[in-house]
Amino acid sequence: MANVKADESSEWNARLLAREQVSRRSLLRAVMAGAGGYAYAQFHLANAAFAAGGGTAGPAGVVVSGRHLSFVPATDGTLKPAMAVTAQLVSTTGSLPAAIRAYVDVGSVPGRYGTHFEADIRHLTGQYAIPGGPVGSQFYLKATVRGLRPGTVYHYRIRLSDGTVSGDSHFSTAPARGTTVPAPFTFTAFADVGTNTAPTDPRFAWGQNPASVTAKNGTWPPGVFDNNSYLPDDPVAGANGTDKRPALTQTMLLATQQPVFTLLAGDICYANPSGSGLPADDTTALTRIAPKKKNLYNPYVWDVFLNQIEPLASTTPWMFTTGNHDMEPLYGKTRFLGDSPSHGYGGLVERLDFPSNGPHTCPSVYRFVYANVGFISVDANELSTELQTNTGYSGGVQAKWLKRSLREWRTSRADIDFVVAFLHHCAYSTTNSHASDGGVRDVIDPLFSEYQVDLVVQGHNHLLERTDPIRYGRRTRHAPDGATISPVTDGVTYLCVGSGGRPRYPFRAAPSKAAPPPKGVKPSGPQLLPAGQRYRGYQPPGGPNAAENNTENIVNSYVWSADRKIRPAGHPTGTRVPETVDWSQVRYDAYAFLAVDVTPAAAGARTTMTVRSLADALPGSKQPFTEIDRITLTRVAGRGLIAQPD
């Protein structure tokens, strides 16, 4: 099992289940009979959100929760006049009435819904019974609302055949292509989000005494849902910190920017907290330590996450890509993937709405165009040399598709000025925990340099870090806070925003045996010190460079190579290779998100994309968030095409 890929893990789970000669239906009956508390707790969570959103329940005892939207792009990325709507159906029993049907009602004003779309209902079940614990029995409705007008506000609700109706929500469609200059807009982005709240069951007074939490009394052990594994002295989320629930806070702060959509660059909810893509075992949902050669997995964390983001995701599209914690090899193949392996993404395909215009075997790889910006989602798990469970699963198909897509946009789509890519593992970062992934860098750096990608949004490292512009692996210029960057001549800006809520990572320690510089490099001056933070308003302890290195230069960073090893837990990994860097422009090691303001322009005029880094609850600021960095990317509208050699 040590070298197994995520899709093989799903097949392994299925074979094990078959060998035990237990059907899914009998498994569900057995577990739900002994785990009514868990089903009820999930219903209690969903019902609270349903009621808060103005929902009215019918007699079937089913509520609607976790509503979220996604764009529906055509093959070339142009957005169709449509919107994908997904939500969860939750009952007290973990099952649905056999005849129940679901609809999305759409209209121009609240309460007047003249168009109706029937939704498909998908049933996801785990493949392991948990004595006295949960089983992954979850239902999701999925519908595509079509025939919409560009640039228009629509109201909608979800209705079940028993009379259950959700509260009213709304969304705006993207502007029409090629008619007038699109209006300015803002999108937001972050990664590595997770959850900070656990479901509770009032019948059991759950969570009263964390020391006595057990599977027997139906409570969830601390950390299974809440991700609150912060150090006591953490100034933001620790015992005396300013924000106890940063994942929830970050999500709510996104709404203050009034984004037209949000990008989430992988590591979505941490239902798989192990994150190495080994067989997902939901018998371990009530524990904190994974058995060897397996990953922990708790499918109900998805319920918490989807309810957490619903206030924003039910009104603006959320566009996801996959990280290492999103490899959930439990569900096997799906209807969307047909006979193709799932690579651990089977559950995500059912719960979310990945656009289907990328390679068929890479469900989280796709592209879309909003106004004058093209966006590309990259599956970094397939490229990674740090975590190699899914490395190379496409056989090079993803890289070929990326090149073909970028070439098409940059040689034939004059209406696309900026190109933004979002992915999980960092091509460029200096953190102590993951730093840079050589496999990702080797593929995307030459492609993104050649086809003039403007901005790359990354995650994986739990902090915020911005590079200077980079082209073909080399920094081209110094771009401090407030800089104006011309991607045509300056290159690509990489920004890690894995600061969405999970416990934060440190930057590199001082050069040492554990954090070595490359051979022949002798650190001197500030580079003898630990890597420090570097952002607007930051003052190093003891004065500039007195206790840390807050320059752009880091001599003891590293990049992952493809040299393969097997970790003691059983998953394949690469090797750290020391490197020196001169491109680490901004570093902030707590919680933050991006707000990107785009100002389109008429052909021949100046168009801009301003990237603002907003920190949550900066200690001492007494503000909900603080801007700690801003850069402006600039182009000439309508002149983004590049010449290609014959």
C-alpha cells in the first residue's frame, strides 16, 4: 500500500467492503441504528442554518443547507448564461423519503419565481461502518439554472416536493462579452480554510466537558471539527488571541469586499486532516491519529464547512481547486468521471460544481473568463514532487491542456487582458513547512512566463507571501508595497494565501544543519538570522534587522525535488534541496485574504488589476482587517496577444 495512488485507494476500499460481504444498504441501517445522535447533530446544524436563512420545513423532516453557486463556462472559458446551484439535503435519520424531489425556483424579485429547474439528487455513502459513530450518508442536490441574461440579478429558492422551501437568495450573472466596457469588479481569494465550529446535539449537552468527550456519549472529540490546534501564545488565535475562529472570520470578511466571486486555492475543509492521499478510513473519524498507511477521514466536516460559507457562497460563485487535503480516496468513481479513476476527488465532484471544460480525467482543472480576465484552475497534486500520491496521474495531459489553453487565450482572445492561475502547492515560497515545490515550478514557470500569466494564487503554506515578479525562474525587479508592475516586461507575480484559517506556519529558522543553505553559500549579515516578517507597518523586534532577517534574500530556503522516498506513514514524498532566493517581497505569518480590484478599459487604454492583501485582526489594530500590501498590475486593454514562432 505504500506506493498506492488515491484512485487505487478507492478501489482498495471497495474490494475490502466486498470481501466482508456487507452491502451499503445494510451497512447504513446498522450504523444509523447505533448512531442516531450523530445524524441528529448534523440535522441540528443544518436546521439552524436553514431557519436562519428564512427556510420553512415541510412534513418530510428534511431541510436544505450549505447552498453554493458556481459559474458554468463553455469550452473556451466564456461564461454561459447559466449558474450551477448545489445544496445539501439533511434529515434526522440520515436518509430521504424515496419519492422526494427537489427544484430550484428562479425569478426577478423575491417571492416571484416564474421559472423552475428540477435538481438531481446525489447520495454519497462511506464504505466503512463506525461502531457507535458516523457513516458518510449525505445527500446533495445539483441543478444548472439556464437561459439567464448577462449582467442581471436573479432571486432563487430551493423547493422540495413536500413543501419545504429555503429562504430567498440571489446572484448576479457575469457581464456580456464584447458589447461595452465591463464595469470594475472585485474578486476575493484565499486557501487552506477549514472550519472552527463543531455540530452540537442539545439532547446530549455535547461539548460541556472536553476532557470527557467520547464516542460512547455521541460527542465529537476536540479538533475533529474545529481545527483549533493553535499554540496558546498565538497572538491571533491562541489562548489570549484576538480571533478564536479565523476560518469563519476570513469567510465573513470576504463579504466586506463585495466580491463577484471567490477563488479557494485548495485544502478546502480538511475532512481529510491527514492530507497525504492514502486510503481514507472513516472508521477513524473519532480519533486524532491515523493508522499507518491510512488517512483520517470525517465526511461530516463537509457539512460544517458548507454551512460556514453559505452566507456568501449562496449569493456569489465560489470556484475551487484541489489541495492535498482534498484527496479523499473513499468514494471511487462518479457519474461525472464515468469509468475514469477519481484520484480521491469522487466526493468533491458530487459536493461541488467543478466546470467540465478541462481534461476529462482531471476534474478540478478548468478555465473561465470574467470580463477581461481569464482564470485557470490547476491541480497541483498532479504536479507535486513533495507529496507524490497523485503525481503524474494524467500522464502529461494536464500540462498539455494548460499550454494549449494559454496559447489559445494569448494568441486569439484580444478581449482577455489579464490571466490569473490558482493552484495549491507553491511554485515559490520560503516557509519552513513546505517552501517551494519543484514539480509544480518546473511545469508552470516556463508556461506562465511564455504566455504572460499575470498573477498566480497559491496555498499549502499557512501564511501570506508575495514574490517580486519572476520570469523563467529569475526575479526581474524589486516590487515593494505600492509598486506598479507591468507583467508584459516584468513577469509573473506569485502570491501564497494559505492564510485562510488553519494553524499558521513559521518562516525559516536561522541557517543551521536543519535549515541549510546550498553548498558554497556562506550567510552573512541579516541572512544569518531567522527569516522574519516583511509587510507594511511591520517593525522587527529590536529595530531593523536586529533579531531577524526581513530582507528579500533568504539563503536557507528549499525546493522539493522528485527524488522519491516513502514516509513512515506510508506515502511517497520528495527530497528537500536547499536554495537561495531574492524574490520574497512580502511575508505575513497569520490570517489574511486577497481582494483583487479589476478596472477594465476600452481598447488601447490602460487597464489595471490591483491586488490588496488584507490581514485579519492584526494585533493592536482594533480593526476587523488591515491592508498590509498593495500592488497594481497594469496592461494596455486589447493588446494582450503575443506573437508565436512559426
